[in-house]
Amino acid sequence: MVVDREVTWEKLAKMSAATLQHTPSQKYTVADRIEEKAETHPERPFIFYQEDRISYGELNAAANRMAHAALEAGLGQGDTAALMMENRPEFISTWAGLAKLGVTTALINTNVRGRLLRHALETTGAKHLIVGSECLENVLSLGGDVARTWTVYVLRDREGAQVRPPEGALDLDEVLARMPNENPERAVRANLIAGDDFFYIFTSGTTGLPKAARLSHMRFLGVGDAMSAVAGYGPHDVIYCVLPLYHGAGGMVVVSCALSQGAGIVLRRKFSASQFWDDTRRYGVTACQYIGEICRYLLHQPRRESDRDHRLRVMMGAGLGGDIWADFQQRFGIERIIEGWSSTEANTSLINLDNRVGSCGRIPYKDRHNGRLIRYDIESESHPRNKDGSYLECAPGEVGEFIGMIPDLPESGAGRFEGYTSPEATEQKILRDVFQKGDQWYRSGDLLRYDEDGYFYFVDRIGDTYRWKSENVSTQEVAEALGGFPGLEIANVYGVKVPSTEGRAGMAALVLSDLDAFDGRAFYAYIEDRLPSYAAPIFVRLASAADMTSTFKLRKVDLQREGYDLDLVRDPLFVRDPAAQAYVALSAEKLAELAL
């Protein structure tokens, strides 16, 4: 494949310039952008939600009512308020109002409750909790006296069942109804700068307790301008948001891009594969942010004559498997797919502007990029060094950890790592003295590789890759290899401990369109053609549904804990039997026979 390096660099240069125009010390913040757009085109639709069309002017007025309510409650710059609400317009108007005062909004996952919810609130230092009534059961899991620990405001949901609020909670609808629509005086945020915290967004927490990543006004503005430049967004675009607004991809990328261009957003409570394309036609959607398995779910929907009857021209995101990329793009006629790699808190990123199937991006000029791929030893969980103590960069084909240099440029947003609310968690993400004394690099925790043409490919999260038969096995690559098996919807691959055996054996939890139709012999043959023997899953679990986070990341912790224990697992279990050339039903006798 011949790639014009100069054309690619021109695109990347536009992206970089859009990001770097914002600096930590500038006075222009997210609040100013909202007010600016409301003033220049107040009638233009900003949010499409069910039958509602909410203009920029109307959204700004709602944000102003929230700002005045927060002022009355005594909130101001430096304070934190937690927001727990499903995808609806009030989510955006709430944080927008708080931003007008310089208040940081902690975005709380709507699925957490009890201990995890308490951890989230305590981690952010929030004293005020704004909760949609649809999430009240989660809040009540904290105990009946929750309103004595936090000031709880309830914003009613016109759709959901009504749950009685905890004693002492305040009715936010009543408060907002008596607030003015006008912008608060800019003096209330006179000391606010773009480098100040805007959001706290939690990492997905697929393992361990989630961490609250700090995201500044500068980061929000820069992401919107940069990603809009890459995707070619303009004021007439309509971006479909099926991801939760408490997540970086939905709440930051989609909304910041729309605000950057004065474009529209279609909000949906939750992703629906069966209604996705109907929604794109209904609202005139031209762009969509994807993540994880969304494209796979869409591809598994029954074919329709209307599959290409839409205006969706660009999809941007991460996690589109190389095994379905071409089929997805061809079936639905998507003009551009922009696959990238980064994370909510990362100070570096990759982006694929050339439609190289399966790749998350390329670095055409290393001296203009702060990312590097360094060797990582999975067995010792460490980074090898050379004789002078420096870390070793990977060669093409080698798997390593991607890292991002943290420059000493306090007046620039370039490569800035904003960290977490926990200083300890922040420090754990920093490598020092990597290539020279005193340098600092952000650890992504992600394993990547690149090919001879310089294209990078996501391999796995550190901890997901396991070692078997003295070979390293990537769960991601095994899952992609399994992806084309007839009737397979989701493959969740992980390593499990086997007594008296080194390393971990591969196990795959499969979600099939028809569990009863699983053919162990056909599955064995399929794997033989696509995977080396050491990477072939030893165990198979037939699951009725995938265990996923709300942001479509596959959970593995509970699956690994249960392993292939016949006393714990109620799903059908199978084991690889080379003699039979098949996956056969697992039993204690079969385990003994196979010496596992």
C-alpha cells in the first residue's frame, strides 16, 4: 500500500494546530464557548432527543438556570459537584451551568451503586450530588442517611418510574423553575483558566476500583477542535451519540466536537442495534462515534434493503476489529472510518487517516510525535533495559507498551498529562529516566505492535495477554480470529489457571445466535485453520449474553475467577480434545483423561 506521507502529515498538522491553539493559562473556557455559540446562532438545533429539538439558545438558557441555582446553593470555583444521570438533555445543561461558575463536574457511571458509588463520590471530593430520578435506586443503596453526607438534588425524569427520594433530598426542578435565563455575570468565574479541572471522568474499572481522571477546559476544547478537523465536521453535521455521556468518548469527544462547529447531537438513552439505522434516517445523522462492539452488533443484525439508505458518512472511534472492518464498511456504505487509539487520561494518541484495515494509526514523523513503543516482558511484568539503563524501543512486529513523553512545558498543552484526583494513582502512571536522565513518560498500560509500513495495531491491555506453552497469547487477537465463526456474536477470551501447570490456559466465553447449534467439531476445525496450537482456547463457555461494561468493554474478572469450575459455572462448558479433533463436553472424567 502506497501512502502519501505529506498528505497524512498535512492532516495531522491540522489536528495538532487545532489542539495547541488552547493553552492552560488562557481565559477562554468551555463556558465561553457555550455562550458564544448561543449568541451567534441561538436558533440552530443543538440536541435532538426523541421528539425534542433543543436549540443552542435554549440549552444556554437551561444552563443559566442551573448556574444561578448552583450560585444560590453556595457553589463556586474550585468546588466539585457529582452528576449521575442517563443520557438526556439535562445532563449537558447541568454540567454547562456548573462550568459557568468554574465548578468541576464529576461524571458518575449510572451502573455503580453501594461501595463503588461511595468510592466514586469520595474520590472526587464532591459535596453535592445531582441525580436524575432514574438513578435514585443507585443513590438509595448508599443508605437512608445519604442526604446528610451529601447535598442531594433530584432532577425528575419524565420517562422513568418514580422512586421516592432519600429523606432530605431537594427537588431541583422546583429550584430551577424560579431561576433566571440570563447568563450569570462573568465575574463569577473571573479567575478561571483553561488549565483548571472541568470534568472528572472515571476509568472503566474492568479490573479494580475505577480512578477519576482529571480533564481540563483546555483538553475539552482541544479535543473538539482537533477531532472536528480530522473528521471534517461542520455546522450542518449531526453526530449520533449512543455512548453514555459520563464516558470520555460520548461526553467529551461527541459534545466537544458539536460545540466546536455549532453542529447537532442526537442523544439516545442506550444503544439499540435494531433501531440504529432508523434513527440515522429519522434525524439526518451524518457522523457517529463508535467504541468496542457497536459495529459488531450492527453487522450481526439481519440484512435489510435499507442498509445503505442513510446520510452517515463518517464514523470515528476505537476498537473496530480487523476481522469485520471491510465487511462493515462495505455493507453499510460508510465513506470514512477513522479508527484511533488513546484513552480518557492519555497524553498521546494515534489515529488512522488512511483506512488501513485493522490499524489504529501511524506516526509518519517520529520527531513530531511524543509516542513511543517500548519492550515489555509479560512474564516478569517489567520493561527490559539495555546496558546503559535505557528502555528499549520495539522493532516492527514486536509487541510492547505504548508510552507518551510528558514535556516540561507548563505554558503549553502539548503532551500534558493531567492525571487523576489521586496523586498516588497519577504517580503509578509515570515512568522516569526512560531514555535519558530526568525524562518522564505516561504509561498507557496498552500493548501495541507496528508493521513494516509503520502502522500500529492494538494487541491487548497489559494483564489480558497471557502466557501458555512458553508463548505469549493476545486475547484480542484470538477473539478476532474467532470472529468469523458462523453464528458467533461475541467472543470474550481470557487466560485461566490450570493446577500444576505454568502460565494460563486460554478460555473463550462465546455468545452465539443459537447456543444449541454449537458444533464442537466444526469449531475445532475453524480454529485449526486460523490459530497456532498454543493460542487455541483450551476451554469454551457458551454464554447467553456478554458481560460488558456500559461502554462496551468486555469484563473478564468474574469469568477468570469462575474459570472452568463445574461447581461454579452453570453455562455449558467444553474442552479442546486433540484426539477427537473436537471440543467436547467438559466433565471431571474428561479433565482427568486430558490430564488438565
